[in-house]
Amino acid sequence: MHLAEMDHLSVNGKGFFHRRGTLSKLVFTIFMLSSWIISRELSQLLLLLLLILFFFVMGSIPLKKVGHLALYPAFFSLIFALMMAQQSWVNGLVIILKAVGAALTMLLLIATTPYVDIFAALSKVLPGLLVDLMIFTYRAFFLLMEKMQALLRIIRLRGGYDAMTPLKNLQNLTRALGTLVIQAFEMSERIYQILAIRGYSGRIPLRHSLKPRGTADFGLMLAGMVILMGTVMKWNL
């Protein structure tokens, strides 16, 4: 999914989560992420995964369009999963589920809340420079993913991918990642130059009201708290 499509979905969506206030969704997200971090049992993680998928349906979020973004954390967690799988395949699966679940939780927030509102809320408690870095990182992530997809497409078209030669595929993927790192540095320099020309002084002005929009906002925060408490209680047992 492109950055423009994600922005369009977060701004123009009409689902349950789109109508909730930014503060309630941030609190709910924190509770959900805490649940993913605390959970260590496979059954708990599978239940949390079902819940987050239910929330996607409840929020009218097209999982087919945004779900593939959760595969990137799964790919990068694969190395740690393979290490843990030497002890038990369940441990390896737990690592992957944690990565996918945390990514889906963040996608639920990003797909239902304009990024400007998210960072405006964070600017209330975080230093301005840190919030600015988060904004740039957010936009750069989608831009770099598009570049990565283009690089992989070029590799396939030029015969650089063959299912029978996994070692060669890994070498080509390593070269693509190296190219992506170089492009990331070039992009950061261009962004800095553009901001300097436009008078950037170390802080992007952001304003947003954090007042709850109704009882449903309190219900959403309560739901997140209940999920976290259920996770902790089950773990203590």
C-alpha cells in the first residue's frame, strides 16, 4: 500500500475506529501492545491475533490492502525465530506472532487515525525534536518500501531470482538492501535541504484536541484495559 492510500484510508474512513478520538485510540493501542509483549503462551497470542483481526473487521479496514505490511516485521523476526526454534518450534512461532501482532496493532492505529493527529497527541508528552523524527521516519518507511518493491521487481525481471538457487537469491537481496540504505541516506539529505529552504527551525507546529468524543471513547479504552488485565491474569495463573 502506498503512503497516499494509507492517508486516504485514515482520513476518509467511516468505521468504528475512525469515529473515535485520537487519545482513546492511543491508549487502546498501548494496552494492546503491552498485551503482545507480556503474552508468552501460544494460545494467548493466537487469541490476541483473532481479536485484532476482529477489530480490523469492526473498523471496516481492508486487511487485503494493509495486511501485507505486517509481513515485513515477520520477515525481520525470522532470524530470531529460527534461533528460538532450535529449542522448540513453539518458541519460534511465538516470536513471529509477537512481531505480526504488534505490527497489526500499529496498522490498526495508522489506518484509522491521520498521522498528523497521532504525532500532535505525542507532542504533548514528548520533545518536539523526537516527534519530528517520528514524522520523518513514518513517511520515509512507506517511501522506502516502495523503493524496495521496485528493486525486487527489477531483480525478478532481470533473472536475479530463481527458486532453485536460494544462495544466489540471498546475495541479490543483500545487494538490494545495500542499495536501499544508500537511497535512504540520499533521501534524508534531500528532506533536510527541503526543510531548510522552507524555514524549518527544529519543530513542526502541530495542534490537535485530545478531548474524548463520547462514551464510546471511554469504552474503547476500557476494552483495551480489560484485554491487558485478562492477559496478565492468565499469565499469572
